[in-house]
Amino acid sequence: MATKQNTPSWSDVKTKLVDFDRAGLLGLVQDLYAASKDNQVFLHARFALRDDVLKPYKATVDRWLWPDVFKNQNTSVAKAKKAIADYKKAVGHAEGLAELMVFYCERAAGFSNDVGLQDEGYFDALVRMFEQALKTIATLADAQRPPLWARLNAVCHISDNFGYGVGDDMGDLLAEYGVDD
């Protein structure tokens, strides 16, 4: 008779961590740090150990939304969005999230315009991120909003070239959020 295997959860890990002393916890974090570049980026961001905390996240967004077509690299909306989600988990400041979301929109629209990409799923993801960016920008202080809105306005204008109603959808969203074109 097969036994049911339970999937470990955070509660199980937390129960085990109670037995660790300071040196044990530091050793565990050091092992996690050494185990993956993602863990390093997370800890550097969490503890603000870089001058530009957003730099590695932007590099990932850029790689997956504006790939090198001469090297046969592909786009990946999921991997670009994961970089934003990873930043949110590590730090999650609204200003940084807004910057990453606007950057995502700029890179996705720029690449589409530059190479003539015609991918409805890519465009749908772009419009969804555009809306998320507007929602996040709305939570910022009044003085922080105009430069980000101006960048999204530029994305909207570029996106008028795409078809699929992308530019129209973005224009509607800008109007909904009270952003002047």
C-alpha cells in the first residue's frame, strides 16, 4: 500500500528554523546566497546593497522583451513579468514597481515597433502591464506621476502603429486615469 506523501510547506520549514541559532541561520542564508543568482539579486535588493536596486530586474525585462534577434533569442512575457514579481517580493516599493512596469511597456513597444512584431498575445500582455503601471502610478505622490505618465504617453503613440487596437486601448486607459494625451 502506497503512503500519501505530504508536500512540505512554509509552516514545516518555519518549525525547523526554530531550532537554528544565529550562526546556523547565517550559514543557511549563506548557502541560499551561493545556490543561485536569483537569491543573490533578491538579497542585494532587500538590503539595498546596490546603488541601483532596479538594474538587475531591468536587465531581465530587457533581455526577454527586446531579445537579440541575430542570436535567435526569443521573447518571453512570462520571464519579463517574473522579474517584476521578484522585485515586488524583494522590495516592493511602489516607485520601483512603477518604474519597472513603465520600463516593461517601453521595451515591449519599442521592440515591437523596431522589428515589426505582430503577436496578439504579446500585445495583450503589453496592454495589461500598461494598465497595471497606471494603477501603480496612481498610488504615487503627485510630483512623481507626470514623468511616468509622459513615458506611457510615448508608449501609447508608438503603439498606434501596431494594429489590434493596442493604441486605442492604451488611449482609453490614459483617459480613464485622467492622463492628458
